Amino acid sequence: MNAPLEGQQREEGDIAALAKGGRTNVAGFLLRLAARIPFLFIAGRIYGADVLGRFAYAIIIVEFAAQIATMGLKRGLAGALAQTKRPEAHVLADAMVLTLLFSLMAAGILMLVPQVMFPNSGLNGLDRLLPLIIIAVACTDVALAACAWRFDIAATVRARALVEPWTISIAAWVLSYYSLRDGLILSYVLSMIAAMLVALNAAARHFRWESGWAPSPARIGRMARINLPLAAADAVEWGSRRLDLALLGLFVSPSTVGIYYVAQQVASLPQKLKTSFEPILGPVITRNLAEHNYAAIARQVSQVGFWILAAQAGISLALGIPGEAVMGLVGPEFAVGALALGFLLLAEVAAAPAVVSESALVYMARHRNLVLSMGMIAIQIALTSLLLVIMTKGGYPQIALAVAPAFALAVALGFNSVVKSRLLERLLRLPIATWRPALVMASAIAVIVGSAFVALPHDLEWLELALGVPTILAVYCAVIWRFGFGPEDRALFSRQAKAA
């Protein structure tokens, strides 16, 4: 008799938990933005585009290997914890052992063939040892996924939005006095170690050690097999954000790679909003799947999808309209990457529906989800390669070539969003609504306001950044709040919303 009431209360608690995570992530985004800008400024102004390009290429290889080493546990850990009767600390211990094993394997391979990380330059100093940081990157991801299972998104904010970016920014500046050749890579290593220590400390507080655990090859192997489709989907999703730079690096100089990397880093700021929702959305969805509560899943995916889409569109407009000034902040030579930045920001907006749909698909149709992800990355590779070959033969300048992978990424991610949203709708037999008309109204007004700032004389570019960016964002948010947000959306900013 009280079951419907309890179900409604639990669903409201889930929305409150998602809202709380959303508020925390918005704060984390602002903190990450404040810390990322100094790093890009230091890297661009002190180290230069050539050194930054070499650093960027090495890091994408290392982080791709770390992504594989997590074996899909960033999202799969929630499913393992939801379905087990064993102590949760034991499940986390299995996950950590699995991650450590694959991290060591990945590091060993890259240490044997370090040229994969530095294809256009020779090896320097301790470059061969760089792959060892894969252990820290992968273990941090799994530890933060465990914290998210306990609805502790603040741990992710501390590790990823405070400790990691501020460590790399400060270290890059200090180490520039030691070596302009190795300073960026060393600062990256320090930031990843610092983030790992914060993440492991948070996970240890939530999952206190329980006696009785012992490593079991059969049990750990079973966990690897179950999460293999997730690992592949994660690798494809992550790779789609880095493959563009990897392909571009085969056609252009390190300095152009460095300019594209800066655009990619700026565009990745709104991306953090949606990826940081994944750990907390996973536990909510797995619990509702266990109860076959598909209506709740459709509602939660739609709700979070709109939040992410609205936030990303606003941030993308605020960074993209004055794109030349934003890129020029890193250094005058980087301003030419403004068009590439625009397409990269568009790609992040186009990807939002796919990300929230995939949060459910990885549990309901993981193999079909993987096939669709592979199709998306095939489109990206084919279109990027085609455009780069045509533009190279056409004699286009190198910086023009940087637009090609950004455009191809936007097309591929848009396709991915359409097909994955449709698949989830068929599985749930319910509509998924992440799009609302108010988004068009808010975007149009933001463009009008932003155009006025862009039209300012070049010597007032500082005003375009200092006043234009916050004004564009403020106008956009005001329209969305008034015409797009309902009561449940406003829970995202309500201090009273509490997780159940």
C-alpha cells in the first residue's frame, strides 16, 4: 500500500542526488576554469607552441593507455557494487588490482616503444619513464568512481578541479626555471600523483578495509570479462576526443599541434560538466534497472540531459563567440585557432545527448552501444582523413588544416547522439527529451549580445574577455532560467535539495 509512495520518494531522492552532484560539478567547473587558464597561459607564453605540441602528443598516448587500463571500471564499478553481496571494500579491492595489472602492462609496452609517444622528436632525459604515470591516472579514476557510488562528487572536484590543475599550473611555472624542455612533462607527472593521493584518501574513508579479502585470479578475470564491452566503449569515447589531435599530428608541425591542443583544452572545460555526471548517474540508473523502473530512468536521463545541454551550450557560446580573444590570451600566435575552437565547442554540445543516453545503454545494451560507438569513431576517422588529404593537396595553410578534425568530430558526435538517443527510447519504450525550445531563444540572444562585444576595436580586446564572456553567460542563463527551467530543474541550484 505504501509501495507507490516509497517509490516516488526514492525517485525524488535520486533527482535530489543528481541535482546535488550537478551543483557540485558546476562549482568544480568554475574552479577548474580558474586553474586551467594559468596553465595554458604559462605553457603558451613561457614554453611556446613547439614544446606544448610535443607535450600534448605524448600525453594523449599516455592517457589513452590509462583509459584502457581502467577496464571500464569508471562506470562498471557501479554495476559491480550494485549486484554484489560481498563487502563493497572487497569489490573495490578487486577493481584496484585489475586496474593495477593492466596499468603495468600498458606502461611496459610504452616503455619498450617510447617512439609512439614522441613520433616527431627524439627522446630526452626521463621520457622513457613517462608511461609509469599510467598507474596514477588509472587508479585515480577508479577511486573517484568508488567515491561517486557513495554520492561523494566533492572528491572528484577536489582531485580533478583543485589539486590536479593547480599543481600542474604551479609546477609548470616553477619547473620552467629548471628546464624548458622537460618542465611541462614533469609538472604533469606531479599533478597526476597529487590527484591520485587525494582520490585514494577519499576512497579509503568511504570503504574501510574489511578482513577476509584475498586476490582471486578467477574472480578478477570475471570482472575483466564483464567490463570488457564497457572498456572498449570508454576507449572509443575517450579516443574520439583525442584522435583528432593524433591524426592532425601526422599532417602538421608540432607548433600547429600545440595551437590545436590549446583549443582542445578550452573546449574540454564544458566537457567536464557532462563527464562528471556519469559516476553519480550510474548508481541511480543501476538501482532503477534492478527494480525495472524504466519511467524513472527516462525521467532522470531527460532531466540530466537537459541540464548538461543547457550548461554546455551557454559555456560554449561564452567561450566561442569571443574565440579569437580567448585563444589570444594564451599567446598571440594561438589566436589563429579560433575557428577550430568554435567547432570543438560545437562538438561538445552535439555530444551531450549521447553521453546521458550511454549512461543507461552501457547497462541495458552494452554490445549494441559499443557497435554504435565504433561506427561513430569510424565516421570521424574517415571524414578527418579525407578532409586532411584534400586540404593538404589543395595547398591550404597548416592552421586551416586544424579546422578539419574539429569539424569531423562535431559531425561524428552529432550522429552518435541521434542514434543512441533513439536506441534508448526503443529500449525504455518512453521518450527521451533533452532538447527544449528555450535553448534556441537563449542562444540567439547570447549571440546578439556577444556580437556587440566582438565588434569592439582590437585595442579593447581585454574588455571583450573581462566583460563580454560573463555578460554572454549571464544573459543566456537569465533566459534559460525564466523560460526553460521548471521546478525540478531549479532543484539543481536549490540548497535544500538533498540526496536520499
